[in-house]
Amino acid sequence: MLKTKIWVDALVRRAESGLAAAYVIRHGDEDAGAVLVKVVAADRLARLYVPARDEHGERIWQMFRKSAVPESEADAYCEKRHQDDPDLWVVEIEDRDGRHFLTEPVEKL
């Protein structure tokens, strides 16, 4: 299994190569920490992507809500998750087009 730090570094590089800004907001366990991906578009609304597994056990991503939310709502969710999981990573991508740069499938809730 791919270490989380390597996966996060690759996501940041993909975003930066797409001319987006990407930041590690919270640094979790380098080997096996869960990751939340927050994408902030030009409208300053955030889309938060949370990890899940499909029926075959493969990693997929689901949106925290069906549509974008105020950034403060996404931040509050990240903080709550961090309180439950101190190994959690949070990556923020600022992209005017709202691209997430995830390579795994993304499903809406």
C-alpha cells in the first residue's frame, strides 16, 4: 500500500502542475493517515472530498455535501474529524475552476 505522505506529495504536485495552489493544512501520520481534500474555487466556496471504499474495497472519494459549502463549514468538519483522528491529513487546493486533481473515482453523496 502506498504511504500517505507519498500520495499527498503526488496530489500537491499534480495540482501545482495544473497551475493551482496546493497546501498541506494538517500533516497526519506519514504511513497510513486518512486524507481530506478541500478545494476552494474562485467563488470562495469549498468542496470537501472524503475517502471511502467501494463495494470492491477500492478507494473512492465522496463529496462532503452534494454541492459546495462556505469554506468555514468545510473547515469546521475538518477540525471535528481531526479531533476524532489525530493522524488525519488535510490538503487544500485553491483552483479558480474548482478542480480536485484526484485520480481515483469521485462520487456525490
